[in-house]
Amino acid sequence: MKKDIITLAIETSCDETAAAVLKNGRHVLSNIISSQIEIHKKFGGVVPEVASRKHIENINLIIQNALDDAGIALDNVDNIGVTYGPGLVGALLVGISAAKALAFGKDIPLVPVNHIEGHIYANFIEYPELEPPFVCLVVSGGHTHLVYMKDYGDYELLGRTRDDAAGEAFDKIARALGLGYPGGPLIDKLAVIGNKNAVDFPRAYLEEGSYDFSFSGLKSAVLNYLNSSKQKGEDISIEDVAASFQQSVIEVLTEKAIRAAKQMNSNTIVVAGGVAANQGLRDMLTERGKKEGLDIRFPSRILCTDNAAMIGCSAYYNFINGNMAGLDLNAEPNLKLEDRIKQSL
Ligand code: KG4
Ligand code: ZN
């Protein structure tokens, strides 16, 4: 019988200290996430220095919890996957250092993982039968990409945001509405009760045929609307603004993702990243996709936002394809999805 491959995965690219253990890449044995949201909330966003310090305090405990929860001893781990970019450099370095120490101490192969790629792989955990190729919409706090995933580790970038990421736009508008951080889930909740047609905010489709995105014009339009209503002494409905703003974002995401799938002759669209948790986007893309005969996949919410299980799944495929790192692995804060893993043993 073939031996199971056990992966220990570590994720510290932003404000979640996370570790997970997986069997054969897609079977999650444990998935521990320690969120720092409560700490960063009072600053209205992630403070990089604070994030690094909290990762240092938590990382060893979180890794031990992940192993204990999975009932796996470190001696039985076959590879250690770690996010090496993109992300906050100080935060990334904590996870990388922990992973290197364990890899060196126990002589376990070290596997570098691209965080954006990890988000996509959350879908392989959710849907054990899912295989590339497919079109993927990656929408998170730092990234908005429309890609064609040809094979494991092989991507064609179709479009990306030219300014703010989708999640960043949600966070900025939430702040302007006085809602707090992170804004996405709060706007999502208000949008359910608000009227999505109350304010006609712009949709940025850009040049004909473009798969790029832009959210800065929409952000200005919402801020202008709020300011001019205030100047005129008019009451605004926060729920209506939230719903109308969200509608503008998700319509463009949905329309471009469906157009990309048609152009690439792909009957599957996979969505990934924190904004994939958005109920409005889930409903709209599922409904419109169905009309077009497309198969639309979203990971469950716990796998949408940052976690180490998705990093472990991505590490597994790198490991079996021989994409490993040496102990000189460094953080790459600006790593791109299209950058193929360079380190190879
Ligand atoms: O993927 P993620 O956890 O971190 C990054 O890699 O960036 O994404 C976090 C982003 C935040 O901007 C947050 O506001 C957004 O995802 N987000 C949402 C929702 N849940 C999280 N945006 C819209 N609707 C949601 N339900
Ligand atoms: Zn992320």
C-alpha cells in the first residue's frame, strides 16, 4: 500500500497565525487559526509591527496545537510547507523561521508556498474531485486576479486590479461608513437589509475586452456621495450605501469572471480569497453561472480567509513535483502568482 504523505503547514503572512496538518494534500487532519483581528481592530487596520510580535508569541503553540489535534508526531511529518510571500515581510519571516528550524532540526523537506496560490488550493480541499484547468477569480484583501489555472503551479494571468484590491475597497468603504475593521463581513451583513438599487454607483468595466479591475473610482464615488449628502444635511441609509456599493463590486467581478470562462472555453469558475466569503458574490455568481451552464465553486467560509490548510494543500503539490526550498528560503513580500517557484533541490 502507498504510504500516506503528511504535510505540516504554516501561515503567517498577515494577521492570522495558522498551522495545519494534511494527509495526501486534500485531507485536513487539523486546521488551527489564531486571529489577531481583535488587536488590530482598535487601529482600524493591520499594524505590521504588532502582527510580527503576536506571531512570535503564538507560533510555537499554534504548531503544537495543529500536531496534537491531528494526532501526528513531528517525526511522522513528510514535508513542511510555509508561506514565503506575498505578505508583510516581518510577519512572513516568523513563519519561515519556525518552518526552517523544524525542517533543519528534524531533517524534513521544506516547501515554499505562494499565499495567493494557497487561496486557490482551498478549493481542492473543499472539492476532492476538482482538477485544473479552470478559470479562477482570486479576491482578497491584498489581491484581485482573474487567472486561468492550466495545471498545478501553472497560471496564465488574464487580469488584475489596477489599484485597490476588492477586499481593500470593502475595508475602506466600511471605514468611511464608520463600521470598523475588517469591513467586508460588516458590509456583507448590511447589504442583506439595504436596497442595492438605492444609489447608482459606477461600474468600472474599463476598455472593451479587458479583464483588469479598478475600484478606486467607485471608492471616490461613494466618498463623494457621503460628503455631499452630509453637506446638504440629507439623511443617508448606511444599509442602502453598503448594498449599492457591494452590488457595484460584485456585478463587475461576476461579469468578468463569466466572460473569461467563455473565452477560455472553461466550464468551471473557482473563486478564492477572503472576498469569496461574500454572500452577495456567492449568490450572484452561482445564479448567473447556472444560466450560462457553468460550474461555480466557492470554498466554505473558513477556507476563504487566511488559513494554513490551503497552504498545506499547495505545499503537497509542490512537494510531489519536487519544488522544495533550501534553508536559505527568504520572505518575498511582493511575490507574484505568476512567479514559478525558483528554489528546487
Ligand atoms: O484572504 P484574506 O483573509 O487576506 C488576504 O490575503 O488579503 O482576505 C481578507 C479580506 C479583507 O479585506 C476582508 O474585508 C475581506 O477579505 N472579506 C470580505 C468578507 N469576508 C472577508 N469581503 C466581503 N465580504 C465578506 N463576507
Ligand atoms: Zn489571504
